[in-house]
Amino acid sequence: MKLGLIGYGAIGKHVEAAGLENIELVSVLVRRPRNAHSDGGVLTHEPERFFAHKFDAVAECAGHEAVRTHGQRVLEQGADFLVTSVGAFTDTALFDRLLAAAKASGRRLILPSAGIGALDILSSAAVGGLDSVTVTVRKDPSAWKGTIAETLVDLDSLTAPHTVFDGPVREGARLYPQNVNISAAAAIAGIGLDRTRVVIVADPTITTHIVELEAKGAFGRFTFMEDVAVSEENRKTGKLVAMAMVKSVRQLASTLVVAA
């Protein structure tokens, strides 16, 4: 399987380093010029050079703008498109456009579990009908630097947890594009971006990322909580995101697929 990557940061580097069986990393698209890659220069900052290759799948690990700029082209050129920056789909027109491109080309728009677990249970429960879904994301104040949270509270002086957003995922994921893509994934798996609630908390009492998911519906009720280590490369994301992306890419070419 021929794989392309868009982005070479906290997630992309780990996918490349995994050396996945039956998968060839053909090219990596980055924003700015970099030194040639040690295995022959697979990195390029030129979209035309990247898209000159034939891919079976392309994994996005670069943010909302990468989804908007390159997603449709990936699908139209005959590759599956794995999206980690699911919050980009708060833009309904973009989501519909990529779904249409996937359908027209006979390919798939794939939303990996990435930083949040229990999407298998949530999407299964949605079959029978869900009444409510709430995602709570708690990260230490440094993770919210460079976001709108800085205009709401003095992050450096916090001594207790402070809620910086409580409302529908469509708005929360738009306001915090680097931090709560997981809430958008949960919303699309369940009852949608407008009915799913996200609570975003800057918490100076923790050094990890804590995500809680609660859902109620015809199936009953379930709660899920994860407490994950923070990525050294990017304080806004957890180590689990890169691990999960490696798993999702590996399954594309695997004879055994668990928790599809």
C-alpha cells in the first residue's frame, strides 16, 4: 500500500518511524522547505510534487487548513483520506464536499479514533438512538496558550480548574481547532455537531490530558475516561494520538483488523 502524509510533526513523524509492514511511505507534504529526508527525500513543501505520486491512502496530520486545502484533491485522485483534524468538519459545506468527492471516486473519508477511545461503542449505540452525549476535555493551562482562552482568563495565574467553554461541539471545535478535534470525532460518531456538548477546562492541577465521554440512549448509559501523557513535540496533543494514528494506518494493509 502506498501512503502519503500531510504534516510531519508530533503525529506524522511517529507514523513514518513506525515502519509499517506492507505500507510504503511515498511522500510527505510539509508547509515549509526542509532538509532532504535521510531515506531519499520524501519530504516536499510543493503540493504539485506531492500529488504527482499515486497513493492508496493519505493521512492528514497537519491541522484544519490542510483538510480544507488538500482533502478534496486527495479523494479525487483516488486515495482514501484519513483525517485527524476532524474539527475542520464543523464547516458543513467542507464535510459535504469531501463526502461527495469520496463517493464520486469510490474512495473513503476515514475519521480515525486518534485521541479518543470508545467511538466504537458510541457509534454502535447511535444505531439504536442516542439521547445525549457530553465530551469533557481537561488540559493544563499551557495547552491553551495561543487560543481564545487567553482572552477569557489569565492562564498563568490559574490555581483552580476553569471552564473556558461549555456548549455545542460545532462551536467549541471551531474555537479551539488544535485542542478538541476529539470532540468532533465523537459528535460525528454519535448525535452530531450541534447536539453533542463539549466542556473545555483549563486545569492547573493536572499535567496530563483528561478526556471524559458520557452517553445516554436506548442502549442504556456509558462513561469513558482517559488520562493520557502529553506529547513532547506538542503540548496541545497527547501521546496517544500518534499511537492511534499508527494503528489506523497499519489496519489499512493488515489481514487482521480489530475494533474496526
